[in-house]
Amino acid sequence: MADTLKRLVGPKQLESSTTTQYTVPALTTATIRFIHFSNPTVSDVTVTMSIGADAAGTRLFDAFVVPAKSVLEIPCNIVMAAAEILAAHAGTATALVATISGIEVT
């Protein structure tokens, strides 16, 4: 088994419709350790993030507000299995920049 600490997503601007941001590779377990959102705009922007298909029961964040001109940093320990996806979208296209780091174990 090999543990690899790496950036899983971004930095990238989030779209306004739900899109896959990360897919756990085959024969791998991933642990999300840190989520970083940057909102450089002058307006508050919401972010929605889920594991699997976007639905109320799979959301980590549901229209969570990232204030204008701010950074939101979330330390976490979220385990994902092989082939699971992390999906997200912003309330306003290209307003939020997401960077997600974690550990992949093969």
C-alpha cells in the first residue's frame, strides 16, 4: 500500500451547474483532508458539494454561503471509496475558486 498526499482538485473556478470535480481512481481509497474556497468577488456566493450524484442526501454543503472577498478553509477527514465522485457547483459561475487536498491510498 502506498499513501500519497496530493491536491485532488484545483485550484479551479467552479461552474454554476453541478459537475464532477474528482473521481477516486480504481483500487484506491481517498481521504479529503482540506477544502479551500476563495471568493474574490464583491458579492456573497453559495457553494454546493456532494459525494455521488447531487441530491439532498449526499451533500456535504447545501448552498453554503462564502462571503464576498473572503476565504473559507475547512479541515476535514472524509473517506471516499474507489469510483466515488466529488461533485460541486457555485451559485454564480466562475465566482468561487476551489482547492481540495487529500490522501490517496492504493
